[in-house]
Amino acid sequence: MGLRTLITDVWSWLDYKPVMADPHRPGRNAWSDLTSSWVPDEDLRRLSAYRMLAAYDSNQAGQVAAITGDDSAGEERRELGDASKLIDTALGYLLGSEQTITVPGAEQIGAEADDAKGQAAAVQERLRAWAETELLPLRLQQAERTAILLGDAVYSLAWDPAKGRVLLRTWDPGLYFPEWPDDEQDAGEFPNRVHLAWEIPEDVRRGTKARLRRITYEIAPITPASRPTTSKDGARFREPVVGEGGEALLVPGDTQDPMTGVITRTYPWSADRPSPYTCYLTDAEWDLDDLKHSDLLYDLPLHKAAFRVRADGEVLHQLDLQVDFIPLIHITNNIPHSGDHWGKPTLATVLQGLDELSATDTDSSAASATTGSPIIGLAGARLPIDRNTGQSLPMKVRAGTVWQLNDGGRMDVLDTSAQLAELRSRIDHVLDRIAANSRLTSAGLGTLDPTALPSGYALQLALGPLDSLVAAMRLARAHKYRVLLRMVQRLHQAGQAPGWPARESVPAQLAWGPHTPTDRAAVLDEVVKGVGASVLSLETGVRMLQDAGYPIKDPQHEIELIQTRAFDAAARLADATSDNAAVRAYLGLPEADPETMGVPLPEQRTQ
């Protein structure tokens, strides 16, 4: 390899593998031999990296090395699950103890709550109910483990009219193919056209050929209304809807400018900003035998496609989804570099360390065999003879075996215990190196001796790299989950779901739980002093207790329960305002009956 052929990109950390350095190399080493011609060349390195990382996760890296000719002894390689442990450990720290959907301002209640804050509380309640129905914690586990392992993960959202809610699904990033404009350099932007594509293998029993399925989402100008129809040969597609005079009809609610012909639509979340764009969905299949070598994923021939039909009879060919965004969310494991759109997996920087650890485990296994069953040399021994052949019988070391030695005979034992101890020491050294370079730390992986730390402050310093790693991973995901929750609101609005009125989407976010043990007693003491001294609000104090791990499911309900028993604070409110109605509202009591007689209070005597 020369400098002209050296590739430096987001997957360069895997170039030490010959199969990755040149994915097009002919022979059994080429990943392209396992992939059909429809995969674009620019995606081949990404898919190769995904396949290699999946092999490490499933303890198959040695088999892949043997198959691709990278290591002749790869099949004997010892893999003890270290890669999978790193991934699961990073996943646990990323997710924390729990994940909660929060809407700023939802904790405000009582007289302090205005219409906007009441709306925030209602949206928060609906989002949490949706998350429970759609098993959001389970989907988070699926997607985030994929993101940590491969560097990327994909969510999809779809409105289901039958269930009356938005469906959330996770996808393998190897099926995700976005089309970026040539001048697009910002990783925070979203593509205008995205494909989900995979091959369906041949089924001899059912008589179906190998096919390629492609689901395409595309942002494009709004067109007139269309309807499903069937051609003479039985093919399903969509055709424009025309009126009695032959003019194209619009979707109800759309308007067309008579001068420019541009069609605009007012969406429920932007009543004052008509949009000329919508998202179209196409779901089609192609027989692989009908595709030529020049037919790439991004420009497959539509005249050879068979469009799929939804359960309600809608043909998925340029189907108008009635939204102005693509309901797909691409998650990256880290913050991509400028100009990049793909993430870096947690194993990226320590993959060679895992290879070194596996090689040391293999050598240690071989050394332990000679240590447990040592090689013995005998001199002057009387060997047993086979009476039939007259040859010496092989000798084995068994418990209770007695050998007769002649005068001057001896027995020598090959002791390899020192080499085995050295290999075990090297394993510890490699593990410490992996823990340090991955920033999961020895303390985070649980391999650090607790007696080696003199104090809790020393443990906090030891966990410092892990804290920065988790903070960076959560920062890379924060915006994407805010976008996901915004899409959930808008899809419910577009589907006219009950309880989701037409209005601007409320900002919502996913709050992660603490990733390391928290001193709950210290947090409680801090909250009591802060709220008591009026330097912290009650809402902030309850949120701090919830983040510390106290069993507070609904902060707003918790604040209501606290206030209904805060008689001293109610008394101070009465002294400050002399407003009985405000005091009753503070305590959560109904308004007083005007006919109810008040209780006279004794007058204070002046000394």
C-alpha cells in the first residue's frame, strides 16, 4: 500500500485488517463477493466494518480471520466474550438507571401554572403513555446497543390507523442508505431522500426467487391527489385523481397558486407557515435476476418494480404521508467529525487490543495444557512390552502410576508454570490498557481492586474518564431524541389522534438516569437545606431527588402531595397575602363555600 492508496476516513481504525484495507481485492478475501452489485461502492467499507464488528461481538472474529486468509490459525483462536462485555458495560453506563421523558415546565402546578405549562404537563403525560405502550425502554436497549457496537443505529416512526398511535421500530444500520447532496457538509442536517434496502433470499419451497426490497422516503414538492389502481397485467400502482373536466384534483386542505402552480399545505404544527413540501413513501421489490450490474440502489428501474400494498389497500408507490419530514432518526455513537455523517463504535480504538488479548488467551490455554499435564522424560525405565507385537507400549501419567527405574535412572519434568504466570500477568496488562484507551476505566469494568483506592474521592478521580465518555455519548444523542419526540407529536397530530390538538409541538427531551452510584443521603441533605433556605425551588429539589434515584415517578404529583401537607408554608402564605383562596389552592383544597362561617382568630395582645 502506498500513500496514494491509503484511505483515511471514519473506518480507518480497521485498516489493519487486510480485508478492510482493500474490500475489492479479488478472491475469497473480498466482501464484495458476498454482496450483490446493487450496493454502491461508497457504502462497501461501511458494510464491511459492520460485518467485522458483529463477528467480534459474537466471538467469531477468529473464524472470519481464517475464512478471509488473515490468520491461518484463526479457527483455534480463543475468544472469551471480552468484546461483548465492553459493549454491554458501555450500554449500561449510557442508559443509566432509568430513562424518563420530560417536558420543561411540566412540574409547575397550581396558581403558578399558566396555559403553556398546563399544555406541557399534558404533552408529557401523553408522551409517557405512548412510550409505555410502544415499549420505549426495550427499543432503547436494542438501538443503543447497536449504536455502541457498530457506531450507528436507526429508528423509524409510522402512523398506524388501526392502532391509533405511532409505531416505533429499530433497524440495522447496514440497511440504511441516505442520499446526501454533493454540497452537504454538516452532520447535523437531515437528507432529503433515504432508503432502507435488503435482500430477500430465494425460497425453493414456496417457489419465490431472490429479491431486493427497498423502502424509500423522499421530501419533494406536493403533487395532486392520487389513488391506487391496477394495470391490465395485474401490476399495482398509483394514478392521479382527475375531475369531470379532466383537471387534477388536490388533497383536501391543499391550495394551489394559480400563477405559479405551486401547491401548498398547512400542517397542524405550523398553522401560520404553509409548506410546499411533503414526504412520499415507496415500498417496492425487484427480482435480482432482472437487475443489471449498472443498476445501483439509488437508481433502480421502477418499471421492473413490484410495489407493495398496505393492509388498508393503499399502494406504496409515492404515497403522500401528509408530513413534511422523513420519519427516520439516525443515531451516532459519538459526535461525528466535520464533514462526516457516521459514528465510531466503542470498540474502534481498542480492537487491536482485543486481538492481542485473544492471542494471549490462546497462548495461555496452550501453556496451561503443558502445566496441568506436564511433559515427562524418563531414563533407565522398564517400559511395558506388548506381547503380541513386541513393541513398547505408550506410557501415560495417571494418579497412582508406578514406574520401575534401573540403577542411575531418573525422571525429568518440564515445568511451564512460570510461563503460564507470565501470560496471566500479560492478560491483566492488556485488560488495563483496553480499559484506559476505551475510557471505560478499570473501575468502570469492575476489574479494579477496591482496596487499592484510599478514599471515595480517589474513586471519583478514577471514574473521571468514564464520566466524560458518558457525557459525550449522551450529548451526541440529545438532539436526535428531541427530534424523535417532536416527530411523535406531529405524527399523532397528522393522524388526528384524540388528545393531540393542532398546535406547535412542545419541546420534549429524554432524561438519562445517573450512570454511577450516587450518595443519596448527601443529595437529600443538599435539597433540604436549599429548599429550606429558598435558594432552590421545590420543583428543582424534587428533580434532584429523582435524578439521585429516589422512587419518584411523577414530579408534579409529588409536589402536589408535598404542598397538601405543607401547613407551615400555607400559614406564611396567609400572613403574606391575607388571601384565603390562595391558601386553599396551595393546599389543594376546593374553593370555600360562601355560606360557611369563618372561625374567628384570637387577637394578639401587645406587650
